[in-house]
Amino acid sequence: METESEPYVRLASLRQLHQVMADMNTARSLADTLQTVADGAVNALGFEMACVNLVRPDGDLVVAAFSGNSAAEALITGRVGSRESWERRLHMGENWGDLVFIPHTEGWVLDDDDVPQWYTDGPAPRFEDEWHPSDRLFAPMFTPGVQGGSSGELLGVISVDRPRNGRRPGAWGREALQMYAFQAAIAISNARLRANMQRALVRLEREQQALRASEESFRQAFEYAPSGMAIAEMGGDQHGRILRTNDALCRLLGRPASAMRRYSFSDLVHPEDIGTLLRTSAEGGRAELRLGRRDGTYVWVSLRNSVVADAADGPRFLLTHVEDIEERKRRELQLAHRASHDSLTGLPNSAELRSRLSSRLCRRPAHAGELESLDAAYGHPAFDAPAGHGFDFRPGTEGYDGYDHHVHTVAPEGDQDDGTKGLAVLFCDLDGFKSINDRFGHNAGDAVLIEVARRLSRGVRDGDTVARLGGDEFVILADGLGRADAQDLAVRLRNEIIQPIRAEGRAVRVGASFGIGWAHCGMTADEVLKSADERMYVEKRSRPKQHRRAG
């Protein structure tokens, strides 16, 4: 670039400067932009060497590009100068607008600091405005968009050396370098922005690829999982509605995927398991319950829930894992049945009998005042209803004893039927059974016990309990009976038992003695059974021997 001492600036120089500025803004990368800035200071502004020092994230400045001297470029490119040393440079010397000129008379104090430098040799100046080899000229670059430039954030510094005409830049040269630094700052900022955008696009593409891969992995894991999977809505009017199911769940329930989308799990669950489903927490909840198949049957499953967010603030969905546990539940029920039922007759055993009886009894006996208060409160006798469907004592009433939903069990008083309904306990002992075992063997005896159990079960109402206490002893729990009702039941069951029984190819007969006891709160299960047992022996001894056993 010509100096202001020339009568004009050559048009070719202006074109060259314009081209360099255009090249800065069209470079393909940040590195290319920085090198273009350094080359332009040499090719268009007329300096023999130029260096671009770029501010790093930590504040120090690194030599990012060099032009004009390959030896100097190899020596200092990539080296770092501290921000403190650069601030010292930019606050000394002479200010030429935004430029900083440090003459050789002052610059010698900078020779030993940590800023990368290239020392040139040459003769001492002969004229006042002649360039000295130790002169320094810096063009700070500030972030664009700030009025006045120097008040903005420092982006970097262009340092130049040895103008080709050998003189210090005049007014035009200084203006050109200052304008060039301003445009370079814009080009470098734009290049950084493009580089950041490019990195962001690359990162976004990678994230999208990873998301697509993750979605595909989830789809395959969902679709081809060996156990059932379902996705349901969370929140809103359609909360709980099934949106998607996999093949395993459709096969398990015998329902097509299109039909499953019309339901929620509450529509499919067994009525007795609704409470279990509602108590299951949506987030990480687990439950074991029964789901309905298309054919009307039910299958035991284990449900495990987890919440999946569609986006950072988007809708949430419920992912439910459904595992078929039918076989395990069947084994558990079989084990529980074996533990609570007699292996020969299939009737509840002694432990189950005591459990059912104890569940009806509390330690506090009921009295007549409680019954009267119930009758007055509810308008009809409290004990007309079967077990489990009566009235409960509420807090504040006379009969409340701390047992929620508990109805006191009472017994008829005296030998006459006074209209009181209670829990009758019929203790049955077979007459003549031992002789069958002795004469025909235990297989015949087992056949008799099995048939007696069947006849007793057939002779009672739904909801009554027939249990085998042990040996040839049976117990019947019949709720809601009066004294006459219990006696009639004993007669009917005895008449059923004494009918001939086929055992080991022959007809045999057994008799039966019944003792009727009554359960009421305040008694234990053993006390109730002992009372019925004692009455059975009284009844057995009261009848002639020939009437106790059939021939």
C-alpha cells in the first residue's frame, strides 16, 4: 500500500485490498481465515511480515498464523504469550487510533518477556520516519458490533514488521491497517461461528444417528421381547389407555394389537385384582394380578412399570413389562392348597379349620346390649346376614372394640330356639369305621372317608366349611343358623352318611355321631372345637349301640 506522501493510491492496490477482504470472508475454515488475514497484511498492505495472535479460551494469545518469512513461521507458530505480557504491550508506546506503535527506543524492555518474537537485523534509521528493525506495530482486533472497537472484547492482535518502502506508515497506511484489523475481526468471528455451527451440526447429526439407533434398538427390544410389553398414556383424559403392545403380550392375552389399543389395564384386570392395580405405583410400581384373555379366562402376570419421557418437557408414557407367571402361581396355589387341605379328601385340614374359625372370633365377648344397639341403629336384626356380610361396629357405638368391620359372633342361649342366629360348629365322628379298616383294609377305609367327605360337602350350603379334623372326624362350620336349623342339618347329614358306600367292590355302612357347638366372641377356636367334641360324645353315649352303627 502506498503512503500518504504519494499524490494518489494506485487502483490496483485498492483492488488487491478489496480482494483480500473478500477472501477472508469466504475461507472454508477458521485456520484458512487466519492464514488469509496474515497473507493479506503482507500482500495487500505492503509489510514484509505479519503475524496473527489469537486469544485462547484461557485468555492467553497463541500465534495462529504467520506470513512473509518461512523461518520465522516455523519458529514461533503455535507458541503462546501470556495475556499479562500482551496487555503491557497494548498499553505502552504511541496510539495511532486503535493501533499501537512501540518505537525501538521503548521496545527494548520487551525483548525478554514471554511473547513469541522474531528479531530482524538492519541498519539504524537515517531519517526520522524510517522504520527501525526493532520497531513494533500492533493492530488489536475486537469483537464486532461494538462502537469504537477498542471498547469491545479483545479477539486477537495482528503484528506487522518492516514496511516494504522502509518508512513508518503514514495516515493512509495507518487507516488501512486499522480498517483491515476491523474487517479481520469480523471475518474471524464469522469463521468461528461457522466452525461452531459446523461442530454443532456434526454433533447434532451424531446425536440424531445415536437417537435413531437407540430408537431402533428399543423398537427391536420392544417388538421381539420374549415377555409382554405395553406403552400407555400418562395424564390427561386418556390416562392409562394402551397405545402400543408387542407380539408377546398379544399372544399371551389372545388379542390383536388393534383391539388392545381400545383398552387400559384396568379394563383387562380381574375384578378381584382392581384394588391391587390401583395400589400399584405408576413409577417403578410392581403388581401380581390376573389379566383377561379373549376367551374369557384369566392368566396370572407380573406387571412392572417405568416412566419414559418423550422429550425434555414433552409428554410422559408408561412402559409396562408383563411377565407370564401362571405356572409359578399354579405351583404356589398348589403348595398353599396342600398346606391347608387334607391330601386324601381334599377338604380343609385342621390348621385351615382353626384359621377360618379364629378369623370370626375376637377376644371380647358380645352381649345383649350390643345386639340391641345394632338393631336400633340399623332397623333389623344384626345377625340375619351370612358371615362377612353383616353389620360392623363403628367407632362411637356401644359395640366398637377396635376391630374394623368386625361383627361379634354370638350363640343361641338355652336349649330352646330363641330365634338367635349364630355360627354352628358340627363335630362329626364316624361310627363303625374302625371295623371297616380292620376287616377290609385301609384302602377300603380311605374310600369310605372320601365318600363321606363328598356327601358332607354336598349336604351343606355354599359358603359353609366342611373340614377333616383327622382320622374319621369331620367338622362343619355353618353360619347364620338357629338351634333348630343346626339340629335339622345334623340329621340330614347323618342320613346321607348311613347310606351304603361302595368300597373295594363291596357295600359297607358307617354311622355318624354329631355334636353341635356354638362359636361366640371371647372363645378361642380350640375352645369351640372342644365344646362341640364334648357334645358329640354326649350324643354318642346317649344312643343305643345298635343305633350308632349301621349293619
